[in-house]
Amino acid sequence: MARKSKRESDDRRFDDREYRRDPYYRDDYRRQSRGNYRGEENRGYQQEEYRRDYGRQYDRRYEQGYRQDGYGRDGGYRQGYPGGGYDDRYYEQDDRRKRAAKKKKRKRITFIIEILILVLLAAGLFVAAKVGKIKRADVSKGDIVINDNVNLKGYTNIALFGVDSREGSLDKEAHSDTILIASINNKTKDVKLVSVYRDTYLDNTNGEYRKATECYYFGGPSRAISMLNKNLDLDITDFVTVDFTAVADVVDALGGIDIDVQEDEIVHLNNYQVEGSQVTGKEIVPVEYAGLQTLNGLQALSYCRIRYTEGSDFKRTERQRTVLQKILEKAKSADLLTLNNLIDNVAGNMMTSLGNTELLSLAKDVSSYNLTDQTGFPFNLTAANLQAGDCVVAVDLADNVRQLHQWLFDDGSYEPSDSVQEISWQIINDTGIQ
């Protein structure tokens, strides 16, 4: 039998009779042949369909055509494909896949954002509920005295009072054993602390000149803040007050603080623990040796109160600032569980004029705060026995306030206001000290 030429073999592969002999042709393809699928165009269509479903006779040369587009994906331009050109069906499917993928991605991102918002809201409500337990004082800003032309932009100044309340009273009838000014640089988050000595002879805002500590006892936080502003040219409008128990609870919640106890402080520290235990209900653990050691809450509270060593009240205020500095350092590195316990323990023994929003704003930056320096006021002073009792007298007040503004705000151009000048002259007149 004569062997057919290659040309004749190729022709036979695309002979319509090949399809007619196939059972499949007798169904769909027979019906299609009666319509518009004729001629060369019909042949290309039939060849492609036949290649897909019955590849036995398909010439592998067509497989070697351009099977990928320019990005390495199946489809696109198929050179050698009967009829040539682009396979539009592929690109339509590819576009649909892309649109579906983008839509799915958008849904996923939206879902994640919603979850984050819910978590933040839950956390915010939780913290707000915690700080909501803190006692609030309704301090009217209009009742606060601020001298004319006081401009301290860029700083947040807050008064901190530690009162000797034994009955839980935080607003009046408690002497402010601790009077601190915390000045926060809003840009750098640097914090400076100033202790105003409790026995400092100052204008008590009502025309009387007495010890600074008495303002809180008779007029509460509003009068004590006004006393600081009027005598020191400050712009304080907010405060935080704590009692003995709060200090002890904070230290215990943080796991204690490390203090270098001196030999002459041990006996007084242990003596103060007796009264402190009665007020706080905490167990006495005597300090038995000098040196660096971890003090618990009651021990730290007693350490703050020591005043019968060399340095008297000046040394006591230094101890108070040291304890506050150690508390801040511990709080900066504390975990959320510890901070949660701290808030729970201290809330009932703390009072403030700050709202929830302000407290949360301060709390979120706690890790950024740096206590850069601390000091006591007045800088230049002397002790005097006056009609108001044993007092600390500034020599003179106007010059001390000038130094204070230089130290707190790096303001070398500050000059005391007329109010401060008048108070300074009155103190000289009352005491004869200048």
C-alpha cells in the first residue's frame, strides 16, 4: 500500500470527514454545521473544540505556540492558534478574578479595622471605668487666682498634695504635709518636681500671712492652688491629692521600691510604722539594717515622713521627692496587670480635678516621661519664730521666684509680677528679714 505524503496526512487531519466519523459529531457538531459555522471560520472553531475534547488527532505543533502572555500566565496571544490573535475569553476571566480578589481583600481589611476599633473602644471603656473610681473635686477655674501677665505656654503645671488625713477626708481639714509642683514640658515630656516647704511663710490669699500648709486645711485644694499661683507667678488649675494609704498601696502594687536607707533614719522609720499601720491596716515589718534595700508600702510611707534627722523638714521633702521618683520609674516599666491593680488600690484614696480624658492623656504618655530634676523652694531661706509659729522665710521672695522660673522654665528674662513684688515687701516688713 502506497505511503501517503506528509501534505496529504496533514490535510486528512483537518478533513471534515474525520469529524463525521466521530460519534460526537453526530450531535452538537452536526447541528452547528447546518447554521453559520461554515467555511474556513467554521473549520477553525471546530478544530479548537475538537482539540479540547478529543485531542487524539491534535497536531502537537499547535502546543508549541505562544501559550503564555507577557507576564507568564496561561492565555493571551497564541501564535499558531488557528485564526491567530488574542483569546478574549481569557482576559475577561482574568479581570473577573482580579476584581473578586480586590473585593475580598477590601472586606478583609475592613473587618480587621472594625476589630481594632472594637478592641480600642473596649480598652478605653475599661480604663475609663477604672479612673472613674477616683474621687473628683469640683474646682471652678474662675475661683483660682492667677496673677496678671503670667504666660507659661508649652508647660503643664499640676499641684500634688499629700495630706495627713486619718479619716479619709481629702478636700478639707487635712494638713498638706506634702506640697509639690510637677511641671511637664509638653514637647520633650521632661518633668521637674519642686517641693514647697510646708512651713513657708506666704500670703494665704485672704490677706493673712501664715504657713503654706494651712491653706489646704482651711480652704481645700482651690485655696492651696491659688496660694501657689499668687506667691510664685504660676498658672496651676489642676491638682492630685493622696493620703497616707494611697502612697503605701501604690508602692505595694509596684512590688516595692529601692531606697538607700541611712543609719540615722532606721529608728524613726520604724517608729512611724506604728501609726502608719493603724491608719493603713498594713503589717509592720521592721527595717533592720542600713543600705540599699527594697521597701514595702508601709516602710516607704514611713520613710517619707521622717523629719527628725539632720536637715529637718528640708530633708523630709527630699525623701518625698525620692519616693515619687522611684514610683514613676517603676510605673514606666510595669505591665498592664500591675497598673490595673495599682488603679484599683489607689482610687479610693485619691482625689483630683482632672477629668477622665485628661487622666487618660497623661497615662498614655507615662512611658515617655523623664524626671529630669528636683529641688525645694525657697532656694535662699532662713528659719524664724514668728506669730504664725516656726516658719521658713524666703530671702527675699521676689528673688527666689525669679530663680524658680529660671530653673523650671529656662526663662532668664522673667521678672516677678507686681503681686509677687508686693508680697515680697510685706514678708520683709513682717519679719525684718531681707
